[in-house]
Amino acid sequence: MNAAAARVVFLGPSLDANEAATRLEARYLPPIRRGDLPQVIAEGTRSIGIIDGEFGQSLAVSVMEICAGLRQGIRIWGAASMGALRAAECQSVGMVGVGWIFQQYAGGHLRNDDEVALLFSSHDLRAITIPLVNIRWALQLAIEEGVLSKSSAAALIPLARSVRFKARRHEVLLEAASGSAWYSGMRTLVEFMRQNPLRTDRKRLDALLLLDAVHESAPTDPIHASP
């Protein structure tokens, strides 16, 4: 089996599949749903990267499915979105978590699924709204670069969270802050994100890290997990 057939990556709005293909030779599938994992394993896949997955539209990939795959010696990585969530839950049994978002969940700094939730196009899987984790990352960068103070950044998180993930766009964030003491800070944040779209897209950055991790690992060398 060649490298592309031996590797599967479940990918959606976190990273364009065409860009991903230039980084890693693999078979790219849409966001993972329950039942997808055992199916690709049955087809002979030995290395699996989970980046994006469905939450509300379909049943999510389960911890039990991942554990079953790991017990078969399948290598499974997770990052950025659904992958980061499941990697934080399954790292003790052999799933490999990659990236900042995974670290936030694994360290207990983030707990809720809605941190990575967003609205995306069913046609081309393009992200339409902004996940809260990207806002958190952008705020961290803005603090480090002296664009925003820590107190301003701390006040903007509840404002951003108050906007439903299906509506969380730049203009809606500004509307949510309108008339408040934090409008200026939100405007600064939005401008910072617009000026630095790649640097502030933490999901994309973590997706790229996962592809690199899979690339650096031999696709047929399994991780053996305890039952």
C-alpha cells in the first residue's frame, strides 16, 4: 500500500485541502462522523489524522471508536478542532495530540466543545464564522505585541462568547461590543485579525502541525496501546 492510501486525514474548514495536499501525501476526507473511523481502518488505513469533525449535524466520532483503532495498532493524531478534543481525551491510550489548541484542552485551560465550533459551507467546507479559539489566540498575540492590554483582552472573551458560533463574524463582534466600554478594544482586535489572517488562524496553524507530524512518522509503524 502506498503512502497516500495508508494515510487518511479528516479535514474541513480548518485548512484548504489543496494546501494540505502540498504538505502531506494522504487521502483527504471531509469532517469525520461516527462510523467513519472503523470504515477507513477496515479499508487498510494505518495512519489517521483527525482535524475537523461534525458536532451537531451528525453523531461525533466517539472515544470508543478511537480506542478500538488504537488497540488495533493504528496511529491516530488529533489537532485543531474535533481532533484536539478527542486527543485530549484519548492521549492516555495512545492518541497523539498536536498543537496549541490540543494543549489548551489537555491542560484543562479549555473545556467546552463550543470553543472550536464554527459555521462552514457544505459546498466547499470553507469557514464562514470565527471559532472562539482563534479569538483567544489572536488576543494572546495582541497582548504579546502590545496591541491590547491584558485587562482589555480579558474583557473581550465574554463579549465574543456571547455571540453564537453560527453568527460570530467580525462585523457581528463589533455590533456586540457597540455602546460598551470595550468597543474600542474589540475594534482593535478585529483590525488586528483582519491584518494578520494567517497568523491569527490557530486552527489552520495546528492543522499544518498535524500534517507535519504525520509526515515525519513512518505510516506503517503502529503505536501499541493498552486495552
